[in-house]
Amino acid sequence: MQNKEELRRHLLKVRQELSDERRRSGSASICRKIVEWDTFLTSDTVLFYMPIRREVDVRPAIEKAWSFGKTVVLPRALPETREMKLFRVDSFEELQPGAYGILEPLEDEAKAVEPERIRLAVVPGVGFDRRGYRLGYGGGYYDRFFARAGHAVRLGVAYSEQVVATVYPLPHDQPVHYLFTPGETLAF
């Protein structure tokens, strides 16, 4: 691969071709790691995401967070500014398809959460490298969020097949602090 766009296409294809069993078992393994992790256990406000396009399914970790009494936060994409607005979510029934077809929280100002309140951010990616840099879909949403919530612990989650030598990071790209795959726990 010579650039981000080629790598993105390649990794999306690789993820799409993972078997259902591989995705189920990999997601379950990653969720177990999350909910047993000290950083998760001590974080009162956790940002998750709703999986699309065969991303790691973190819904079991979300359910566990609710059962532990944590504040679960999900993003709502704002395409006009390419930013995410964050909202507390108390059940999956509060979600509806958003701008990109991703299940998102309703626009409810009473449940809005400032990025500074996030203690742990669990983030997906098309790919990650072994320095913690993340390759997303190209919109820059998470990079903008990271810039506003610099104190939050950033945890990337991915299948092993999504970890590569480099994702061609740019100067403004911000790495995750940790990366969980089914077989590895990496700290950066």
C-alpha cells in the first residue's frame, strides 16, 4: 500500500471478508478485555460507538457499563462541521439512524455531554498501526474529538487483521493510548 486511501480500501475489504464466527468471537474477546480493565472500571463516563460495516461489536461492553452504573455516551455526527456531538444514552431504544446510517442518540440538550467529561473513549477504526495511530473513514471526526478531550484515555479496538505497520499518519493525527485486539493488548 502506498497511501491512506489504498490502505483504507484494502482494510475495509479485509474486515468485510472476516467470517461471522471470527467477528463474533473477536468482539466477545475484546468486550471481555474492556469490562475487566482497570481503566474502564474506574471511569465514570465512557464514550462508546455503535458498530457499522462489521466493526468490533461493543454493545455487550455498553450493556455492562450500564449495569455498573456508568454514564454511557454515544456520538452524533454533524456532517456540516465534521464534528461529533456527545449525548448520554440510557438504552439502545434511544437511538435512531443518523447522517451516515449509524445508530445515534436523539438530539436532546438535557443529555448533552461535553468532551471534557469523557474519561475513557472506546473508538473503532478501519485500521491501526503499532504506534497507536488510527485510520478511520476519512472524515476526521475522532481527530477533532481527541483535540477537545485530550485528557480522555483513548482505547482503539480492532480485529488482529486490522493492525498494520503504518497507517500513514499526518501531523494532526492523534494516536490512541491503548489498542485491544482479540489476541493483543498494546499500550503506546
